[in-house]
Amino acid sequence: MTITVTPRHPALGAEVRGVDMRHPVEAQTVQAIRDAWTRHLVLVFPDQRISDPEHVAFTRNFGEPEIFHQTSLSLRSDRVKEIFLVSNVDEHDRLMQPSEPSQKQLSSSRQWHTDSSYRPMPSIGSLLHGIEISRTGGITQFINMYMVYDELPETLRRQVEGRRARHDFSMLHRLTGAPPPTAQEQAAMPPVWHPMVRRHPVSGKKSLYISSIYNDAIEGMDDSAARRLIEELSTFSAQPRYMYRHVWQPHDVLMWDNRCTVHAVTPHDPEERRVMHRTTIVGNESVVPA
């Protein structure tokens, strides 16, 4: 299998052709995808009409798929446990309303974040399959956090170097009004501290590591100052020169690196069906400070 890789944006993002996720992928092709992923951070695989089991099988070429820990909301598939449902349609084909708990929690994805940063060993990456896409919005935006770190103003750089931020899953409740985690869920996923500047284990590059929907504290700062700094960093990061905006086509699969990117989705008409299935690759090491 020969693949072609075509950049989509100067900062990050590339289209990959020549891969059929419905079938096993040769080791040589997997390595070529890994190399492209390291270089471009976000890969777009067009027209992948895959089932959920095929989605999970392809993910396993790059690591073990995460099982979402939260069971009190309908966000984990009942049919394929490795699938996280980024959807406003449930598995009984019912369009859900924005006021429902799962939809409130998913609304947090409109703010910049990186998946599973609240884990002691955060996610390596994610793969999102656009099954039914939005035409009224729902654009997924990605930022190259290597470039952001490299171009941070000195005033911001001094505030993040050598510091850790806290990542707390329960922030979603405070942010969106979704139900708080149950006692069992909270015990399974207590807050963790990660360096705000990390070194990528593969590329060796430094990047800014923040996740605004989970960050609620920074070492050596009071809570209001910490929140202001996260907002300032997020605003600086969200510049077009650092950003790839993906306008979905049916059955695109996107694969991104959670260690050096953040992402956010634009709003869309809540009466429009949007069905997206995601796998998340389990982390295999603690965050390495730069």
C-alpha cells in the first residue's frame, strides 16, 4: 500500500490518501502514517466508510484505545465500548436536545482543549469519524502548540516556564452545568498536575500544554490569576497562522496528536443531526517537562 501525504495548512494538517481502514494495514504503511503524523500533527483520511469495530482495529495500530471512565452520561457506546460518542443523536437514533446532560457536557468542546489531559498519563492522540456531518457549523479547529510555544511573548513565557497546571475532569460540570461526576467517577479520575511546557517523546520538541476546559489552577497563582493566564494563553494561541480549520466531508476520519495540539469545534444548529465517533489512544508515559 502506497500512501500520499498532501499538506492542508502551513502550520499543521495533511491529507492522507491510499489507506483503506476497512482492512488490516501493513507495518510499513503504519510507520509511514506515524512519520506523517509526527510531521503534520493532524491527518485527514477522506472517505473512510468504516464500522465502529474497524475504527477500533485501525486505532490499535497506534496504541490501546481508551475506555471512557464516565458512565453516568450517554457518551460511551453501548455497542462498542471503545467508542466515545461526539453526537447529538443517541444510539436509538433520537435527536437529543441541548438541555440534556450529555449535550451540555459536549458543549465544552467549543473551547480549546486536548483530550484526556485530566489523566495521570494523558492521551497520545484521537481519531474522529464523521458519520453525519454538520453543514451549519461544526468545523473542528486545531492549533500547533509547538509554534505557539516558540512564539510566546516573553511576559507569557516567564509565567509558564517551570510551572504546572491542574487538570480536573470535574471542571466540565462547573463550565457547562452538566451533572457533576458521581463519587465513583470522581474517585476514578481525581485532579492531576502537568507541566505547562512539555517535551514531545517522539519529536523532542517543546510545546505549550494547556487544556482550558480542564485547567482550574496553576502553581503559585491564586485561582483568578490562573484563569486569566489560561484565557490569555488560549487567546494568543488562537491565531490563524497557528490554526488548521477542518470543514468536514462525510466519512472523513481525523487523527490528531493530543500532546502538541489543542482543538475546538464551532457551534452548529442543534436541530441538525451530527454523528461523530471517536477513539482515544491511551497514554503510555507521564508528561515530560521541557
